[in-house]
Amino acid sequence: MSGGGAESDARGGAPAGSEAGSVAGLEAGLEVGSEAGSEVGPGPGFEVGAEVGVEVGSDADTDSGQDATATTPEAALAALRARMKTLQLATVGDDGTPHTGYTPHLFDGPDILIFVSQLAAHTRDLLARPQAAVMLIADESEARQIFARTRVSYACRATIVAPDDDAYETLLDAFQARHGKMIGLLRQLPDFVLFRLRPTSGQFVMGFGKAYRLSGDALDRFEHARSG
């Protein structure tokens, strides 16, 4: 996949066909724009170019909000999962309208647990169509380069963990241990549903030139994403 016009604009004079040069040029151009206080919005192809098209053949270091000690993608993803307590959730409504939201979550092995109210559109969507996309992303305040925030995204299938399931109370106890007394109040409300989201595919990005497709039964194998 190509980054369109954005990649060539950001090369900063790098020779044509130089993948490493395009990444370095993009990083340098963005740093200059950031320091100059430019607020000009990116073109339509920019995000694709930044995330995929320029993430080829480069190990250029970019401070994207990952743990400073995380020198491998495995360590960086583990650190991101450990410190982020909420995820961004995308679902689709009856009429095809997309809905986005966020919610606290809990990892149970490779699965992701969410405890959400039926008053929320995304909960009703999941009850009708058990598919979702989720993303964990480093906080903006942690990122020196706003275009390269560390993030992981998953496509998931959702199943309900029923109140009479043997694991239900144990899972909510673990939820409460991580997220505090509020869970103790919410678990008393009849409209809250515990979902298990099972990732079926994923992608992890820890900076420019550092995008990885996740594979394996537990999505714990990292394959460097390359265009073309």
C-alpha cells in the first residue's frame, strides 16, 4: 500500500526509491512542522502513508510514547497492555452506522473482557452483531511525535459471559481489582453485560518503520509489515 502524495511530499529531498530516506524525511519534516507550530491538516492519503507506506525497510528510532526500556516489539506491546486501562471500541449499528466509544477492559490471556451497559449503542451492537474492532493507544502526553503513537489494534468476535457462568464472578472480581470500587457498584446493575472479545487479527505499531502484523493462535508472533 502506498502513502500517496504524502510520502513524496515528506521525503525532504530523499532520492527516489529510497525507503529509508522516505522514513527519515518524513520524521524530519514532521519534527520541523511540529516545532514551527504548523497546524496544517494532512491530506487524505497521509495516515495510510504514515502507518503503512513508509513503514518499510527502516528501523529509525522515534519516541512514540512506548516504554523507554521496551527495545523489542514484544516488550513494547506488553508494556502498552500493562499500563493502558481503557480501550477504544468500534461497532456497527443495525443500519450500518459505525459507533465508537471507549471502556475499561481486562485481558484474560489473549482475550479482552469488557463490562458495558445496554444503554450504550456499542453494547446493543454487540448483542446483535458480535463483531468489533478495538485499539489501545499510548496517551498523547507520552508521545513526542503525535503521528507515531504506539498502538495495537485488534479485530474481534464477541461472546457473552453469562451471570450463571462459573467464571463470571471470578472475572468481575479481577475486573474490580484492576479498576476499583466502581465495578462493585456496576455489577449490581441489571443492564450491564460482560463480553469476552476474542481477537482474530491484529496489528502493532511502535513508530515509523516499526509496524507488525500479529499472528499465531494467541496473536503473539510479530511479522514486520511491508508494502507491495
